[in-house]
Amino acid sequence: MTTLKTTTLCALCLLLAKISFSQEQPDTAVFAKIKAAELSSSQIPQIAHYLTDVSGPRLTNSAGYRRAADWAIATFKKWGLTNSKLEPWGEFGKQWDLEDFSLMMRLPYATPLRAYACPWSANTDGVLKGSVVLIAPQQAMDTTYLISHAAEFKGKFILITGRPLQTQDNFNPSATRLADTSLANLKDNYMVKRSEIEQELGQLKLIQQFDLILKRSGALAVLSAGRRSANGSVFVQAAYGYKLTDAQTLPQVNMALEDAQRIKRLIQSGQAVELSLNIQGKFSTADTKGYNVVAEIPGSDPKLKSQVVMLGGHLDSWQAATGAADNAAGCIVMMEAVRLLDSLGLKPKRTIRIALWGGEEQGLYGSYGYVKNHLIDALKMTPKPEQAKISAYFNLDNGSGKIRGIYTQGNTALQPIFTEWLKPFHDLGAATVTTSSTGSTDHVSFDWAGIPAFQFVQDPLDYETRVHHSNLDDYDHLIMDDLKQAAIIVASFVYQTSIRPELLPRKPFKKEVFVFDGL
Amino acid sequence: MTTLKTTTLCALCLLLAKISFSQEQPDTAVFAKIKAAELSSSQIPQIAHYLTDVSGPRLTNSAGYRRAADWAIATFKKWGLTNSKLEPWGEFGKQWDLEDFSLMMRLPYATPLRAYACPWSANTDGVLKGSVVLIAPQQAMDTTYLISHAAEFKGKFILITGRPLQTQDNFNPSATRLADTSLANLKDNYMVKRSEIEQELGQLKLIQQFDLILKRSGALAVLSAGRRSANGSVFVQAAYGYKLTDAQTLPQVNMALEDAQRIKRLIQSGQAVELSLNIQGKFSTADTKGYNVVAEIPGSDPKLKSQVVMLGGHLDSWQAATGAADNAAGCIVMMEAVRLLDSLGLKPKRTIRIALWGGEEQGLYGSYGYVKNHLIDALKMTPKPEQAKISAYFNLDNGSGKIRGIYTQGNTALQPIFTEWLKPFHDLGAATVTTSSTGSTDHVSFDWAGIPAFQFVQDPLDYETRVHHSNLDDYDHLIMDDLKQAAIIVASFVYQTSIRPELLPRKPFKKEVFVFDGL
């Protein structure tokens, strides 16, 4: 290679870079308009109030989920969006809503315990009273152990014990923001194939077998405290119980680690411990379908309006609190983003479609069902025509933290594009475009389907430490300024995607990540 | 002043310093023995278990307090201490123990709320159901407002609202240790005259008037959440209710700030909110006296054994948890200190007397009663003979944090003495002798009585942020290594005080800080 040739090549590179740059230069005037509108007349606190406080916990298929979905649909209509509706995504299972709960220690003295009914728990049908048998986590998963000790469990509460509180954790802040070094080193995280999720879901449901053995032994209920259920947070979820085919096992409780440890120590030092438990939930099988909420802002360009830019987050939550960070936050931001786009009369060229998903917590069911219904033929494992028309799907589901960047999920062609789009938001703390992938939420369903699909990089705040799936995941833990920042960036990205001459560049569709799911 | 004179003076200074130094040189061989024994065979986890888990909440005069006191007395006897007994300190009031509690939101959906009955709360006599009226903190203390709005309160729960959660607090660690700069700048803190405490107690009891107005209006119960009742901690206490002369007002609940804010927002946005509340407590007036626990290691020196070194902490607690940091921690350390001194056969010269106080949380009553019974003639306001024989009182009541130094309460003569005594503990993090004063706990009663009385400087850990008077103040939040360090230092200080040729130097007794208390 000669010097001349190198120089020519470099000039060509510069020219191409310039063309590329000018192509991807975003409409910063519109971005500024969006930002000004959000900072002056945000509706985020109001949307947050209705999705959390007013709706309550939004367990998939519960009355709370339906309250939130109905409110969102009505609100989209009020704002002037079109096609605002509840859309079934497939079979989910039972509706369950808590009606009553209490767990007290009665001996050696009366004291309330910090605990919650697990979703879809069996009812106690009145107040159960009894003493407690301890079993270690590994014993709880050991069929032989459970069967050989069955006689000890009859008429007893089963407490699955764990490790004591790690007090050294308290010397770290519960809420944090991403440092520059963290942003520069974002790793691939939780991105798995659908088949791997199905495998994990299958294994989770094996727990049912152990609970059934305990039920047959005549035990009263199963109580457990995970390592993270400490310092006032109690993490409450369930691996099964909603499917019509799920056996009804025992009443199930998640409790504070410190209370579980107290009971453990009392029993180990020879004290008589007695508890009383009341769980009353309302089950219904009147409608076992799962639902998403969808609504649209129609595209304004006759040639492009059949193409779609999607954005969303999951509306369902666990039920010990009102699921504010997980994931009202994502829904609040996405709702606010479409409100901004619509109310500012920006006339996006492509159609913008917002989707609020159900069943995410049980296995990304709502988004996955949507993808199967609209975008991929699950039998042939080939894209449907609509798949080619979705330019992108933008998702938010990592808590209430502001946006610090975006994961391109290995789609390197997007790096220069999003790098340009983020430039106007450097002053808001968002500058990172990583080709790393992240998973565990609904953009994954679209990524499997070959759609450019993105979760934003968000500040962690107290998501993992305190609120994620816990009894503290409520309105007061949201940081409104962070949600406003996110709404500004999402609205801008969605708008820019809608006016871009081309669809966003996509990775090829790979059948092997999208195998039959047994649903 | 000539050079010669200066040199002579300097030599004299050095000589005096040397004498002082050799006098105050502590018995480091014994200190090392104490340290080795504690680090090899500590009983702190066991003592902690019995005072917290087994005894339960230790509200003054409650069954839990009595369980802990009885166990401590039996344990002192088992260890071989003498005069181990329950000692009445005066009139306290009612015994109250919780039997049942539940607070649920029923509308707009059913959900348990994070809440606790206040101690000595009136019973609900079954489950109360009703809607909620909000009043602001300043309205709750405004007789005119309450009377003029009485009609609105009938049949309603009264929720005293406050400010929303301050999420920025979450970016600081909940547990901290004192930095060198903090240790170098310890300020006078909470050190007040007894008359000022009496005045404050009197004002606190004014709250009773407001609650009585609400009761007369026909309200169902009063719910409130302090600013600190957040992030899973609920701070639970009461200003009145234990005295035989206290009127029985309404059922009282302390609840999580986030739940209170949720109810407030729901009502303000026009939602119908209904709650159900059940409080059942057991009251007794069979024995209304208050009690301390005392026990002794007799002095071994015939000339000095009539003199006494005291150490102690308060045994009573609030009752939403087991009062581990406040103040089982202090009792654990003091019990372990006397166990070490006794089991090592160290033969202290002066008598060592441990006291575990009752009624501290209501106004330092146990220690103050003790001082009046033994040390000060409260009518004449003059010292009794025994006052001259108490060399010192050492107290611990700032949580589970290790000792970083000691407050001399303005007694400058003690600074060189304690500075020498702490030298062997610099490697354990304790090196600070401050002439500043601290208050809010039982050494104050002895300080008022002219006795050298000390609270140690302790690392704050999560005391103020999470556990102090809260539902999280339980065994798991204790840091055992910190308590061991404290036991080593306390045992060494008490031992050294017992063998020192003279009593510790004291400040003069001032009548003006010890005025009639109206008890």
C-alpha cells in the first residue's frame, strides 16, 4: 500500500463519515422542544400516582393490573391516541387478589412479623396456629429428606432458614449512580435465548414438587426469607401458582430475614415458638387470558405511516407494594413520552405504538406473546410481514434511575447513530452507547424476533438493594426528576426513529434463539 | 522571667507529669488478660440472644422487661455475683403487652400497611373499619382547629400527614463510623438539667389533650408517621399512657411514611380510602412500681470495698422490635464486662456494681430514681453519705457501635487519666478523651448527683438512620465484634477505677441542676 493510496482512502473515510454524520444529525430543535415541555409541564407525578397508588399492586391478571390497564387505555384516549385497547397475548391463568393477611408470633411473646403472602398462595381458611420446624434451603429442595422427615412436619409451620444479616452491607449507600468507569465497562448481562428462559421456568416450577410433599405431610404453611429480605425490605414473589394446571400447594409466606433468624435462634436455643397465620386471597378463573395495553400515534407521512416505532415497558408487578420502580417507572416514562409527542403536535412520520406488557415477571409473556401474534410465525419460525415494518422497540425497566446511555445489543451499526442522537443529552448525564447486551425484560422478545430492540442504561438508585420485587417498591421511592429526564430522551429517540429516512439497521433474524416455547 | 527560672519550672513540670503518669499508668497486664479472654471466649452472642430474642420487647414494666430482668438476675447469680436483685426505683404505672395487631387498607384495594400499635395504646375491642381524615402536624396540635372540625372526625381514622420521603438520603450509607475529624470535634450534645427534662416531659404530655379532643369528637384512632419512619424502618413510641393518671385516649398507630403518603395522595386525588385496624393489648395495674436490676462483685480490699464503681445501661426498650441497639447493646456489654471481671478472678479492690435501668425511655426514671433513693436527698437537695463512696458510673447507650473514646462531661481533671487508660486500646480504635458532655441517657442522672459519670463515644453505625426506636432494632443489626471491643474497654476501665488509689476526681455537686421533679 502506497502513501498516495492511504491518503485517498482517508479522504474517502472522512467524506463517508461526514455523510453519515449529516444523515444521523438529529432534529435538535424538536429535542429542545420536548425537553422544555417536560421540564415546564410534566405529568409524571400524576401518571405515577394513578399507576401505583390508585391501581395498587398490578400482579398479572389481578384486579390491580386491570385497574391500571383500564386507566392507561382511558388516558391514551383522553390524550387523543388511536387504537387504545386491551389486547390479549395468550393464556395466562388465574386471577388472584389479596383480601386479608396477618402473621404474628404468639410464643414466647406476641409480636407482629414483617411478612407478606406470596402471590397465588393457598388460603389458610381462617387463622392457622402452630409451632415451627426449621429446614435449611438445601433440605427444602431434597425430596429424600422431605419424605423421610414428613412425620415431623405434620401440623407445623415450615421455616426455610438462611444466613444471618450481613451488616457490612449497611456501610454502602443503598442508592447509587453509575460512575464513568462503570459506564465505560458495561458488560453483557442476562441476555439469554428464549429456550434458556423456558428451561429456567421449568426448573422453578420444580419447587412445586417440594411444596406438594410438604402439603402431603400435613404441614400448615411454608415461610421463607431470602438473603435480600432485610433492613425493612421484604422481597415477595412466587415461582408458580397461576396456571390452571398448577397444583394448589400450601399457604406461602415471604418474610424478613431478621424475623426468620429470630425464630431460628429461638428454636435452636430450646424456646417454644408458636405462630398464627391468616391468608385470604380471592381466586378467579373467569378470564384466564393475559393482556397487554396498546395505543398509537398515527404516522403523518403517507409512505412511512405503515411502518412503526414501538416503545413500552411492563405494567405488571409483584404485589407486596405498588411496583413503582418495577415497572410503573417504565410505563410512566413511556406514557409521558407519547403524551409529549402527541401534545406537542410533532407529527412523527412513522406510526408510534406504545405497549404496556403483562406477564413480564412470570417470563416476559406479554411481549413474547405479542411478538408471536404479530411478528413471528412460531410454528414455521419465520418472520411475519409485520416484522419488517417495525423500525425499533425501546424499553425501560431498570427502575426509576435516569438514562445514562443505551444498550445496542451487539448491533454495531447503531453505535454511530445513537452516539449522535445522545449528544444533545450529555448535559443530562446520558452519553454512553454500548454494544453490550442486557436482558431480563421485554426488549429481549423483540431482539429474539430480529427487531432492533433496546433497553436504556439507567442509574441503579436503590433498585437492587431495596425496592426490586419488595414491599418498599412504592411511589415515594421514585425520583421524579430522573423519570422526567428519561421521558425527554425516550420521546426524542422515538421521534427521531419515526422521521429517519430509513428503518434502523437490524441484526439478522436467528431462528436458534427463538425455539418453540411450549406455551 | 529568667531563663534559669524557666528551666527550673520545666524540670518541675516534667517531674509532676512523670508522677501523674506513673499514678495513672493502668494495669496493662490485666487489660491484656481481659482482651484475650473476651476475644477467645466471649459470651456476647448468647447474652444478646436472651436479652433480645428470648425476652422480646422490654417496654418498662411489661412482661418482656420482667423476663429480661429475671434472666439477668439469674445469670448474675449463676456467674457468682452477689446482691443480684430487682430493686424498685419508684412509681411507674401500667403494665402493657401487645396481644394482637393488624392494620390493612381495605379500599381502594386490600393491602397490609407497615404499622405498629403505639405502646399503651387504647384497644380497638375488635376490628375498627372506616375512612380517613387527613390533618397536618400543626393542625394536630391546634385545639381551636380540632374543636372546630370535630364533626368531620366522627367515625373516622385520623391520619397526621407529613412530608414525603427524602430520596436523597438513600445516597448516604445507613451505617457509618466516626472519622478522625469527627472525633476531634465532638460537641456538647443533649446535656440538660433535670428541670429541663421535666419541662419537656410535661410538654410531651400535652399531646394527650389533643388526642382527648379527637376522642371526644368520636374519631376511631390516630395514625401518624414521623419523617424517619421510612425505607422499611418504622419508629414507634409514645409520649404518655403508662401513668395511672393518664387518661385513656384513642387507639394510636405509628406507620411507615410511604404508606401514610400513599393514603394522603389517594384522598387528595378523590379516591375513597378505607382501613381496618385491630389493636389488642393487655393492661395490668397489679404492680405499678418501676424496677432496676442490680448486682455486685464485692471489693477485695478491706479498706476500699465500701467504695463502689458502677456501670450500667438501660434494660427497657420500645416495643416494635427487641430493642437490640437501644439498649440491649449497653446491657450486653456491661453484663459481659462483669462476667469477664468475675470469671478471670481479678479481685477488684472496690466493689463493682452493675445496674440495668428501667424507665429510661420515659425520662431516665430508673437511674434518676436510684440516684434519689441512694445518693441525693431530693427534699433537702443535698448528697447522702453513699454519694461520696461512688467513684464513677460508666454507661453505654449509643447503639451497637464500638467505643472510640469517652466523654468526661467537662471534668478536665479526668482527661490525663483516661488518656493514659485508653493508650492500650488505640489499636482497637479508641483514643479520644473529650471534655465535651453528652446526654440523653442514664449517666446524666449520676452527673446531676455530682458523681463522675460517663457515656463512651461510640461509632454511630445505623443507630439514628435505621434502628433507634424502630421495628428494625433487633439482634441481627448488632455487630458482635463491636460489642466485644466495648466489653474489653469497659471491663478494663471499671477494673482500673476499682484499683486506683483514690476515687476519681469529681466536679462539685450543683443543686441547681437537680431541682424537684414532681415525681
